[in-house]
Amino acid sequence: MFNAQQRVAIIGSQRIPFVRSFREYARTTNQEMLIATVQALVKKYNLQGKLLGDVALGAVMASSIEWNLSREVVLGTDLDQRTPAFNVQRACGTSLETINLIALKIAAGQIASGIGGGSDTNSDLPIMVQRALAWKLIDINNAKSFGQRLSKIFNINLRDLKPAYPGIVEPRTGLSMGQHTEKMVKEWKITRAEQDQLAYESHIHAAKAYEMGFYNDLLVAFKGVARDTYVRGDTTMAKLATLKPAFDKSDQGTMTAGNSTGFTDGAGAVLLTSEEFALQHQLPVQAFFHDAQSAAVDHIHGAGLLMAPTIAVAQMLKRNHLTLQDFDFYEIHEAFAGQVLSTLKAWESDTYCRKELGLDKALGPIDRSKMNVKGGSLALGHPFGATGSRVVGTMAKLLYEKGSGRGLVSVCTGGGMGVVAILQR
């Protein structure tokens, strides 16, 4: 648990708009996106020339060329160049984990200020050569003579020249997240209509939030884009119903492009400080980062790939002596509508909560009117490494506007993991 004597303040967040991959941010690197994002945070909170305690950033689709990504991002901003930084990667929970690590450092008294965040791009994929070719190239480089070098060059064949594209599939199962989630929705008997309804609500909430100006101070324009490009305020249940299944393409498939997140590029970052630092620098506190938890499931032997947040939430609630209903807002990452609905049904199941969570009874239902009230990932997009910073930034602002309260944030990840947190004001 966090040190109750050293509360961790969330000052605020910034992100660039989330866009469809291979479009507006084509030929743009994670480093470029993060520099723009962190610099926007620096400018917003007058951090020019300021020495922060640490910066943690990450990306899932990271390039080996950007091996010191976080530090290079800091050097590309107006922060004091002596500000240290480090990289983090926990699949889709990456930026929520960076925020957690910075918060832990502040709570422990190691630092007084820091930034957590992340980015991802599918438009600048780290395409590699085959390992066989890489090994042969190393052999060529290490050859002692021209003759040795030439003989090793002739060992390269056409098969070695095929590019190695990163695949968004589970290495242990060979299935994509969508294919795994199809199994989950069948197990939990989630209908197509239920999934489309959640997607519809996500878009409507996001569109309304834009109309009300909620995102005006959370986003900074980048590459000529001023708002998230996925939001469809004019979508309808009828339109969503016309889309064909995307993963199980038989008549049993219920997951479509409309109720699943698409490939997205974007970046986000959150500023955290001690209360004393906030006071000294006249920074208003939006909320406090109270606690966090990660968990994993054995998806290789049949557990639902994206069900780990159910476990993490149960563990965190127990430690904090809270119930699932003790929250004013819920920000649950919508990797797929079916994933969210499976999670909610699991929490409502006595059998699941006893067997998988070790509880006496179900955690129970949440008030759905409090969930993703400003839109979720289905409407706003999901750059893998950036989503955690988006949900924390949104939750902190919601609590700030309300003036008090408690919020639960939850992010499922590849590899069968989940990262969750409690914010309060």
C-alpha cells in the first residue's frame, strides 16, 4: 500500500490525439510523439528548466534503435537536461505501470516529482530481419579475412531475406487477442447486441464530451490533428449491426470492427508530485494516486486472456477494505466490448468469484452509468502504451470537476495480465 503520510498528487495530463494507424502519423516515431506530449505537459505546468525526480515512459511496439527512449524524450523537451528517465513495458498496461512506478517513488520519498506515460504506433513498426540472417551478418562482420567474409556471404539464402514483422498474437497460443476474446464472449454468453450497445454508448459519450469541451485541455494538436479521429457521434445500433464478424467469421462470431478497438497511434503522459512539491510550485492537485495492483492469468491452459483485471481489482479492494460499489467513476479499458462485458459478468458471478478470486460471494454489479462516462477505447482509440495515461488523466479530471470522490481504473493486457488502480480526491 502507498505511504499514507506521503500522498501522491496527480497534477494533470496531456496527450496528442489518438488516430487511426497508417494515416496522420505515418512515418512518425514513438520518440517524436512522446516528445510532443511531454513538452506539452512541460508547457502546461511551466516546467521549463525544472529538474524532475524521474520520468518513466514506454511503448509496446518499440524499436531497438530507440533503446534509450525515455531519456531521449527528456532531452528533446525543455525539462532540465539532468532529469533522469527509464523505459517500462507491460503490454497494454505500460503507461499505467509507469504512473504506478513514479507514484511509488514519490510515496517512498525517493523523489518529489515525475512523469509517467507511454506511446505506440503501428505506422512505424520495428520490422526486423530474420534471426538466421542477423546471425549470418554477425558472422560476416567477425570474419578475419576477405575470403572468409565472402564465403559467409554465400551462406545467405532468399529465405533469410524475408522481413520479420512483429505479430500482435500471443506467442504461446498463436491466437490474437480478438480470437482469445471470442472464446471469452462465448463462455460468458455475451451477445452481439450487448457488445454493439456498449460500443454505441462509448461513441456517444465521447462525442458528447467533445461537445462539452471536456477534452480541450487534455489534448494538444499534433501533425495537424486536434481531436481523436475514431469518435463517431453519428453511429447507430443499426450501422453497427451491418458489420461482419472480424475474428470468428462463421455465423457464431459476434466481434466486429465496430465493437473492437482498431490499430491506433498516439501518446500520453501524466505529471505526479508530492503534496509539498505541488504547494511550492503552485500546482493545483486534480486527484491522488492511492493504490495499484497487477495480476495475471494462465491463458495458456484455458483462462480468459483478458480476465486478469478481475483478479487485480479483487486483490486491491481487499487490501483497501473497499467494495466494488465504493466508486464514483469507473474507467475500464475497452480493448473489446466483449472483454468489458465478460469482466462485469465475472464480478457478478458467485461461482467465478469463489473459484477464481477466493471470495465468499460475488463482488456484484457496478452502476454502468458511472463507467467510461467520457467515452472509452472503442471510441477514442487504443495506442497500446498510451491508454493507461489516458484513463488516469480522464479519471483525475473527473474527480477534480466533481470536487471529491473515488475512481477505479482498469486495463487488461496481452500475455494475460491486468493493471488496475484507485484514484481519489
